[in-house]
Amino acid sequence: MDIETATTDDDRLLFDRPLFEDPSARALDRVGVIDVGSNSVRLVVFDGAARSPAYFYNEKVMAGLGQGLAQTGRLHQRGRERALAALKRFAALADGMKLPPLNCVATAAVREAADGADFCAEVENQTGLRLRVIDGREEARLSAQGVLLGWPEAEGLVCDIGGNSMELAEVSGGQVGQRVTSPLGPFRLQQVAGGKKGIAKFISETIDGLAAEMGTGFERIYLVGGSFRAIARLDMERRAYPLTVLHEYRMRPRELLKTIAWIGENDLSALRARTGTSAARMELVPLASQVLKQLVRRFRPKEIDVSSYGIREGMLYEQMSERQRRRDPLIEACRHAERTMARMPGFGKQLYQFILPVFNGASDDRLRMVRAACLLHDTTWRAHPDYRAEVCFDNATRANLGGLSHSERVFLGLALLHRYKNSRAGSRLEPLFGLLTEKQLREAEVLGKAMRFGAMFAIRSPEDAGGLVWRPKKKVLELKLRKKARALFGEVAEARFKSLADALGSEGKVSAIRD
């Protein structure tokens, strides 16, 4: 990934001053944004590490502002009332949270409606909120920036579907390139004449035009928007996929087309009940499915990936410096978690250095997982000891973390599980382990047991007490003990060292260092 990471020989970038301690980053610690879309109105308040924000507050109202817009040219009256009521509430909430001025944008419905300007004036008059009405290209840019916030190495085509429009944007090398907007939102499609055949023809012709303008040489399509996420959730349901985190969920074109056909063959109310999708969202899924089907067939990507980050996250990304943007979102989130939840913030660095010899020669991607695990290793200490292992697994696999594939989520969770528990046999989590290969399962176990030993070997700095030497060819793991630390190597420490050696398939050896 073309982001700031540390290497085995230089962890300067990993463990230097965290972004959230910089004055410029602290200004982003609590940022509120409002997105007035064609279908939903949402307030999100970001909080925490500047590069990988947590969601301090998140509320959505399915107002339906853009319903019937293509036919009437005006905002839906009931939708307008619901949106205004939601915005009044959001303004009051922001005041109660003592937030800086909210960043508010309005998209396709407000910009295209004849009474859009009147609605903006009414909102400002009654709430004090100033809506920034953005055009389709700007909407595409912000959505693509949202993808880059959580997926810094993204390369391909971002497709963001809303109620009245769909935007496309190219992302490459951490930059947003060419972008375009189209009238392919489900509300707009509901107004197309000619029934199902008319809609199908309109979608096909519009996507042909988009392909001519954007080109089709994209290996990946990144899906943004609630209707696309609902389709991805249905894909998980059809496949009985064990991890229902949508961010970075990846689909192959052939399988996705099977799911779209499956959706058409099943009762939507039954599917809604099985997946927890709202009625308002499920109503738009059939039309969004037709759009996605034609996108896949015309652009012919090798992979379709889901991003939970979009325009709102893009608005936060807009406020970041270039230095902040280049930092690894996973590592920054883990550092923030350690700072706020661990008993001894800063120990993750010590633990990482202590166990690093065990991972000599590992790839940069694997070392990144080791770093993340060390930073998180003590963040669930408040959980009951009987459930601590499963709690930390759940936290790693289901947390809102960017820059982390599903297999990496499970790897990280399993490593943290083994930080607290020797065996994973019989766990309720076993279905998720199937996302890893046997080799990855073993590596996660080794990492967990290395942390399990290192975390209790010494209180402040394991390296001051001794060091590990791993000789993989001889299958020997050696612990070199300093004289002053020999008392630390008690019965429990000895058992955990042996468990680590066994996980490596090696002999455990202890020797003394002459101080």
C-alpha cells in the first residue's frame, strides 16, 4: 500500500507522535456532517483518531425528499416535512454536543428541484443550518474521497447510487480522477415511461454512455450507497457468508449476477425480514439491482467491493492535511484504541519490539497485522475473564476499521483470541475461521501466543528483561534472560513460553545473559 508504514528495521512511522496528539488533528476530533440526500437525511459526528474516525453519533431519517421529483419537478411534500423535522433535531443535537459549525451538503434532489432553493432558505431560517448544494461531479468527488479514507490503496471505479442519481469516479494513486453523474437513482427510474422494458432500455443506454465517457478498463468497482449495500447484504445471505460486515466485502461478477437473479426470484418482504433491511430501502433494491447488473456486464470488472464510507466520510477527508491522509487508517485506529482503552498506553510498542524476532522475514502486510495486534492486545481487559477472548475477537472483526480486508479482520481477531486463550477448538466463532487458510490460522495462533507470553513476562518493558531468538532452520526458540529478570520467569511465564514454542513446532530454550 502506498501509505506511511514502518518496516522491520524502522518503526519510526508506526510509533512516532500519533496524529491525534497534533494540534491540527485535534481540530478534527469532533466533526459533525449532515448529508441531505434524495432518499435519506443523516447526521454523523466523527470522533477519535484523526485518520480513522470513530462514529460518535449517527442518525438517519428516510425522508424520501426526491420521491416523484422526475414527474413533478418539486421535492416530495411529505419528504420535505420529514427532512425539515430531522434537520431541526440535528441542529438541536449539535448544539447540545457543543459541536463546531456543522458541514452540511445537499445532493441530487435539492439541486434539481424547482423549490430546492426555497427549501434551503427554509432550513436556514428555521434551524440556522446552511446547506451547501453540490453538483453531481462534486458529489462524485466527495464519495470517492470517502472510499480513499478507509481504503487508501483503492484503484478502480467508485459507483455511488442515491435516490435520484448515480455518480462514477475514478480513484488511482490516492487521487480522484475523472468523474461523472447520471440519472440512474431508483426514484428517477420509477418515473421512466414504458414499464419494465422502458426502464431496462433507459438503464442500458445510460450505462453505455457512461462507459464511453469513463472507459471500461477498471479491474475493481467500489460500491457506495445504501441500495448497493442492501444488495451486498443479500449476497451474504444467499452465500451464507459468516461475517456480515459490509465494509470491504468482496464479490465476483458471476456470483453477484447469481444474487441479482435470486433477488428477483424471491419475496422481498421475506428477504427483508432475513436481513434486517428497512422497508423503504428494500423497495428500491429491484431497480438498483438492474443498474448494478448492467454496470457489471458493461464495465466487466474482475471484482466488486463494498465501501461503507462515502460522501460523509469524504467531507471529513476534505479537511485532512496531506500528511494525515497518508497515514495508515488501521494503525491510527489501533493507536487511538490503545490510548483510550489500554491499561498501559505505549506498551504496544514494547511488546511489538519484543516479539518481532519471531516474525523475522515476514511480509510488510503481515508485520502490519502484528503491529495492529500489539496495539490492541490489552484494550479489552475490562471484559469478564471468561469472555475476554471472544470479546476481543468480536471487537476486531466487527469494529468500524478501515484498511482491513475480511480475512485480515479474522486474522487479527484470532490472534487476539489466542492472546487470552490457548485453544480455539469448540468456539462459537469457528465458522469465521474458514475465511483463513491453514497457514494463516497457524500464524495467527503464533502471534497470539507470542503476545500472551510477552504481555505478562515483564510489566514495563519485556526487552529490558530479556529477548527472543528464533532459529527456524534449527527449530529452536530461545529466551535470553537478564539476571535481574530471572525472577520474572515463573511457572506461568514458563508455561506460556512453552506454548509459544509448541505453536512454532520448535524446542524452547532458556539461557542467561551476562549483565
